[in-house]
Amino acid sequence: MNDEERYKIIDNNYADLLIDERIINDIQTIYTDASFNRINQRYSIAYIPAEDLSSNIIYSFGYEIIPKCYGLMSITGYESLERAQLNYTPDIDYTGEGVLVGFIDTGIDYMNPAFQYEDNSSRIVSIWDQTIESENEYPEGFYYGTEYRREQIDTALRNSNPLSIVPSIDEIGHGTRLAGIAGGSYNSDNGFIGVSPNVEFAVVKLKPAKAYLKDFFFIPEDALCYQENDIMLGINYLVQIARELKRPIAICLGLGSSQGAHHGDGIFNNFLSDMGNQIGISFIVAAGNEGAMGRHYFGEITPTIGYNDVELNIGNEIGFFMEFWGNGPNLFSVDIFSPTGEFIGRVPTFLVQRTTIQFEYINTILNVDNTLSESSLGDQFILFRFRNPQSGTWRFRVYGVGDILSSFHIWLPINDWISQDTYFVDSNPYTTITAPGNEATVLTVTAYDSESLNLYYNASKGFTKNNRPKPDIAAPGVNILAPIINNQYAWSTGTSVAAAYTTGIVAMLFEWGIIRENYPSISSAKIRIMLASGAYRFPDILYPNPDWGFGILDFNNSIIVARRE
């Protein structure tokens, strides 16, 4: 990548591909004008003309090459603040001093006093706003957006028109909310304080997903949607800032996706795994809010019956996608029936070939891509993409091949990308942890109500598709007071809220371990083990648990466990 090519990063006429370094030559042979932007030694982003992108790319290189789409994992209410719970922090003297917290999200309202010291200077060390283009003010080596350092932010705060100097804003408020929960300054008027009020912040404001990608997956034009590759580059940026300042960093990912096999493999997951084993870096990930939404189906096929009928109620949709993942080594075929019972077509069983099939029924067009996944599990993967689907209950008869019990999963898109009237009639709330929460080394956080001690109703549930225990921990995530845009405060709910709360706790662990030199080699993987080992567990629940993980977050006991070891 160079300055002459960097326009492709933001140009909607160019498609982004996530590629393994080993296939760069193959990409260059097919797409002679492709440009490449390296993520690390293993992976790069290729930019090709969007008009050249088709489902044949899945046929040629597999599904992983297409960046997955991510959405936000919390909701905000604007009712009376008397309903909100005040943020609770352990009765200890740790406040996150000397630690960075990083957010890759919708940005941050840097003018909010929650992110300022008492002298009104900023606690934010840097903002990379991917949405603001500039000639040469992007972070070195990243080639797009604009970077604002603390000196510029402080200058803006002293100016009568701050946005004339640092025009980065958080229009949505999600990033502001999460950052405030993790480490916001004390606000006496609202009785608010963040979990670790002495941390400093590094922030990435994500650019929206490109139009071609949203069109490919039939994601509504006005839906909030972000690309996997922009998130990965955001992580690189935050780690670069932490290394420059020689600080540990707790990175909160309050985004999620229902795409992928839900077993923690793949390019993004491998990237996180490599990062998560480094000292002084931790990833705290929202488990997702998909548990009660009816968007996951799990089926088993016995040899005596030979098939499993899946009923999908489709509401008023312009289009949507659906992912079928069969558990290897079994193979599957699928018969498709319309709401009137008419047979539309069959997705055949295969062994080595990849196929793309198009069915037409009335005004409905259904594209089907059938392949074996790239993972070591050898799972069969089928991508269904509906355009103008007829409303009503569709039926998919899934056949298993062979004389052993076979099983499969189907996932629909996350909330806000389809209507609540589209759901599986016999849905399954488990195996609904959103990506990247299924990755082994990240700390995956579910949400509970700290007053009632009930799990958040919509919280996604584990385990992973290959039965790895997830989530890892449960943290407060229901009716948590948080700063939002325009210097207001409101209660917030969701697993990203719980992840932000836990990010503040992880900052305390970094202060204890690295800043105070009690555990200088602490990493994301080790923090995950510490918090899981020290969690509070109900005596009548078996752990690890697909709802609660290893239990409720308990900072004090986690320190005791770490000292004992």
C-alpha cells in the first residue's frame, strides 16, 4: 500500500478481501490491479474492483476471504436516572493508574467531562477517526482516516469551538457509553463514576462498512455495520499506541457478529490469539445479545429417520442471509419448500466441489453457496442469500449422509439487520456467542442484573460449536449508568455494557500486575484464567456453565487466587 493507492481503502468502488499471505500471488494473478495493505506477517487486506466481486470468490478462495460484518451489542434508555444502578467498584485502592483502555467503536465524545481531568485537560491520549479523510494526518502505516493526539484534543478543549480543531464526534453514543463505564471521571450531579477512574483512553472510531458488502449480505442501508478488517487495523493501532507509551492496554470490543462457524477459528480469531498471548495486552469481548432472539437452530439427524425439518418464519424482508454449518465429517443436502409447500429446489450433497445455485420462486431469488470450510474440522458450509423472500413459514428438510448421528447449526443475522418477525419456529438459545467471543484467549463477558442476580434476558449463550466453554465470566450489564452524547447520562443494558465494566476491572489487574510489579508477565490469556478462577459461583449451578461461564466477576478473589499461585 502507498499514498497513490490508499484511496481504494475508502472508495466504495473497491471491495476488501481478507487474505492469507500465502495466496497473495493467486490474488494478483486474477486481479491484476489489486492493492495490498498488510495487517501482520500472516494476513493482509486486498482491494479489488467491487464489480469483480461475486459469489465465485467463495468458490475460488473460501468464505473467510470476505470480511464479516459487525454490529453493536447494547441498548440505551432515556428514562429517569433513578432507575439506573450506580457503577459498583471493589473496595480497594486500585483505579487503573498508569493503564490504557482502548475502544474500537462509534468514537467518543471527547468534550464530555467524563473524559477530562479536574483541570479540564483530556484523559484521551489519541483518537483515530477512520471516517475523517486527510492528506497526511492518518496514523503512520494505516493510510486512511485522521489521528488526533492529546495535544490537539487539549487545544480543542480550550477553544470556543472545539470541533473546528478536532472534528471527531460520536453520533451514536455507543463508544462514549462504554468508555465512560470503564473509566469515566466522577460526576457528582449524576452520582456517576467509572470502574477505573484513573485510566487513560485510546480510541478508534470505525468507518461504516462499504455499501457493496452490505448489499452482498442484504444488510439494510441504514443499519449500523462495521467491517472485520477495519476492526483488526484498529487493534493494531491501539497496540501501537500502548507500545509507544510503554503502557499495558485493556481493549474492549463491544461489537459482535453471528457470522462464522462459532468455534473460534478463522483469520480474525487467529489474529486475536497471536495478540492475546503478548504481555500487557488484554481483549475483553461482549458475548452478544442473541440468546432469546430465535435466530439459531440446532438439529440432529438419526440414521433411522434420515432428515430434520427446519421451519423458518420470514417476516417482511427485502433480503437477508443465513449460514448453515454442518458438523464434520458428516455431509448434508437440503430440500427447500416455500410457504405454500411448493418444492423450490435441492442443495445437493457433495464432497470436493464448491457450487453456487440460484433458485427463483415468484419474486424470490435465493442464492446458495455450498462448500467445505477451511478449518481443520472440515465442516460443510452453506450460505443462503434471500432477495425479496415471500413472507411466511419456509421449510428446509436437511438430510444427513451415512449411518451415524449427524448434527448441524443454522444462524441468522444479528439484531437490527432483520426484523423480529424472522425467526426459527423451534429455535435454540445456545451456541449463540457472537464473534469474536468464541476465540479461546479473549475474555468473553456475558451480562447479569446485579440487583436481581438474574442473567440478562437476551444474553447470548455458549458453549462454542466445538464445545469449548464460553462465555468466560458474567459482569453487571443491566441498567448501568453511563455518559452518552451531549453531556447526558442514561441507563444502558447489554453484553457490551458488561464488557466495558469488565474492561475497567482488567485495567485494575494491569495496575496490580504490571504497574505495581506483582505479576509483570500478565497477558490476555492469563487474565482470562485469573478472572475465571476467582469468579463467584452459585452452589447449585454446574460450572463451566453455558449461561454464566465460570461465574460472576470477583476482582478481590481473583487477586487472592493469583497471589496463591
